[in-house]
Amino acid sequence: MSFSLDRFTAATAAEFGARYTRVRAGFDVGFADAGASHAFRAAHEGVWMTVEADAAARAATAAALDPKTVLQMGAGGELPFEDHQFEVALFAKAVLDGPRDRLEALVRAARCATALPDFPKVVELAGRVVSKAAADTSAKATDETPYVAEALVLQGEALKELARFDEAILVFERAGRMPVSDALRYRAEVSRADCLFAMGANDTKCYRAALESYRALLRGEKLTPSARLGLSFKIARTYEKLRRFDEAAETYYTHVVLAYWNGVRPDAGDDAARRVWFDGTARAFFARAAFSLADYYEARGESRQAARVLDYLVAARVPSADEAKRRIQRLKEKGGFR
């Protein structure tokens, strides 16, 4: 089973074949590297299928990509979603004709390059999306708007990773002016604030601008608990950079450490109104806030209070709990308390 490709799609396949994949007949793509396989699959939301018609052919294809045995295939020929050393994929959208489908194919390619990661490639691919858009999408929504807006955000995020902060800010501001979803607008605005924070190392005014941006975002009504906690962490971190240490400590303690702990504490039981789900990023911010707060208290000679803060990490059973235990023991020895 094979598909004829238009020139655009064939060129896209060749680009990825040169770096990341083995491009075989049609648009049948396989990975020999497990990490690249996982990243590519995650970027495309796990929509994968083989193009061979029978089990024997599918097994032969997998064997050609990697010596490991295929453990299980789906009823329709799908490879299992779990991590493997091989994948065979069909990008149905990418073989369709039409400008919108071509933009979608480029955006999907940019997502993949982000996951790999290959940030220069993301910048290039996203730029092609913007240049190929048939109409000006900045003033009113068109069929192309979602692809152009996502491409701009992906491009801005890649520029941020490449420390090209001035350029990234301009791209995020352009994306923010477009008629886009609240989620994409929020993503662009947070990333813009992050760029301002990064630029603060050379210009303190940028720290103040980042602080105002984070505060404005925190006033949003549709924030998830994880987003609210993350913004609070970034506000506290910016206070630190501005040497407003007491304000940083108060924000870390009240709006990050206690906010997280009150949402996950064991005595919340099954009460849905009291239990809060936090994602992995929020969990990491919680841990970083607790350690920063412990540093603050220890520097002030308040070893007992530093240990109390670290107790939250132990009780919450986060991955850094063992490190917290070791530090608590050191603080007890230093402070002469039990």
C-alpha cells in the first residue's frame, strides 16, 4: 500500500529523511532510534499506523528497521503506543493537496523538530508556514490562522531556546495580536515574559517588565492550579533577582509551597473540593521553591524554620525528598535541635 506524494510533501519527507528518519516507499517512515521515535510520536499525539496489509509484511518491515521482535500489533496494523526501537508511520494529512494541508504538514514538522529538539529547524519550518500563508491572518480569523499562530509560537519558543530573546519577543507579540485561542495566547504571553526575565541579567528593567507581565497573567480567571502555581514561582524568582528577598520568601511560602501542599496533603482524603491535581512542572516548582526558601531561612540563621519547609518535600514524597531529608539532618546537626 503506497501513496503518491506531491512535490511539497516529497520535499518535507526528504528533509526529515536526511536527519531523523528512514524514508521508504510512499511516506512510510521508520525510526531506528528509540528517543527520536518517542519524541516524534509524542509530537503527533500517538497517531501511528503501518502501511503493510498483513502481519507477515508488518513484521518484516519492523525487522528491517530494528532487530528487536515485534511483540504486538493492533487489529488495524497499528504499532503499540509503548516505547519501541522502531516505528512505521503514515502521515495522512501530509499527502493531501491544498494550501491549508500544506501549512498543517509544515506545522506538524515544526512540532516534531521541537520535540527532537532541533531549534534552528523549528525556526526555519515555522518561517515557511508564515511565508506560505495565502492571506494576512493578523486582523481576522481565516482557515490558516490556527496554523500560522501555532507556527509563530513554536518559532518564538525555539528562538527563546537559542537565546535570541529580542527576536522571540517580537514573534510572541505578533502571535498575541492574532485571533487565537486563549490557550495559545497564554502560552505566547508566558514565553514572552520568560524572555524578559532572561534579558534581566543584562538590564534590570527587564526583570521589572517580566514581573509586571507575570502579575498580569496571574490575574487571569481561567488559570489551572498548575499554571497559577507556576506563575507564582516565577514572580518569586523575579523578586529574588530584584533583591526583594522578603517578598520572594512570602510568595514562595504562601503561593507555591503551601498552595501545593494544601492541594495534595494526605488528610484531604477523597474530598474532590480539597484535592488538587498538579502536573509534573508544578511539582518541580514546588521543590525548587522549598529549597530556595530553606536557603533564605538558613542564611538568616533560622535553621529550624528551614527544616520545617523541607519537611513539606518529604511529606509530599516528591522525587527530591531524599535530598531534603539529608539537608534536614544537616540543619539539625548545625542548629542543635531534633
